[in-house]
Amino acid sequence: MYKHSIFILGIVSLIGCQKEEQDRLPDITSTGANTAGANINGKVLVASNIYAGSSVLPAVYGGYAYDQQIHVTLFGRLSEQVVHIDLFVTQATQPGTYFFDQPTPRMPEALPDQVQNNYATFIYNKSGRTYATDATHTGQVVITHGERGAKNGIAGTFSFTAANVDDPADVLRIEQGRFDIAAQ
């Protein structure tokens, strides 16, 4: 009986450790670890590869694009739903703090040269329900590592409040966000 109790206790402890690991954000790093995550209304989202048929959406990707823009995308599962976060910064050439505080056309609906201001979105992939920053629902991204043209990747932290584009009373808080992307 004693041996069975120890065995069961060991299994329960192991399951508890695995659950704890899934509920933990990745460390804030700048080593090209290809990690990302954030708290979404208090729930942990850790970036993970998403398998769609024979295709794989990478957990996190991004960097400098179109000469002076930063684009970061992270995919994951939140309450069993596939979601993704997009961060888009215009006029960025080096580490610094960039704010999401103005309305702007967003990609993919808008072409890159039509996007005039920084923005962040949170999207439920299956339904397409989209939350976006604007002049009222704001936030920031802090690029801590990586300069335009450098071959060493990009890293940073972010937080923002975003409203459902179809129902502005429906608001999400994204906090303690972080990403570390290897050079691509």
C-alpha cells in the first residue's frame, strides 16, 4: 500500500510540474531563442507551432521589413483556440520604445505603405474575431535588441489594451508580453 501511495504521489507531482510549465511565460531573453508569450486577460499564452494540414505556422517570426518597419507575429493556443498577436511598428531603425496609440489601416487589408501608425492586434484564427489598438486602446512595444540590417535577430517586450473591432465594449488586456526571434 505504501509503495502504491508513493507511486501515485509521484505521478501527481509530475503532472503538476507539466501543468506549471505550460502556465509559465518564457523568460525575457535576447539570444535568438525563438520564444514569445504574454498574459491575455490573466491567461498565459505561450507561442507554439500551429499545424494546419501539411503546413506549419511557426510559433514566432518577424523582424525588420520594408526598410524601416518592424513586424512580429506569434501564434499559440488560448482556451483551446488558435490565436495570434501581430505587432507592427513604422519608422523604426533601432531599439527603443514605440507606442500603439493611433488608429491606422492594418495589414493584410492594407498594403505596408498604407499603414501610417504603429498597431497591435490579437486575433482568434477560426472566427476571425479581431482586437486592435487605437487612440483609446493603447500600448507599447520596447525593442531591446536588434537593429535594422543586423543579422542577430530582434527581441523585446510589449503590452497593450485592444478593443474588438466589431464591438468596442469588448476589450482585452495583453500584459507581460515578450519575444526573442532569431535572425531570418
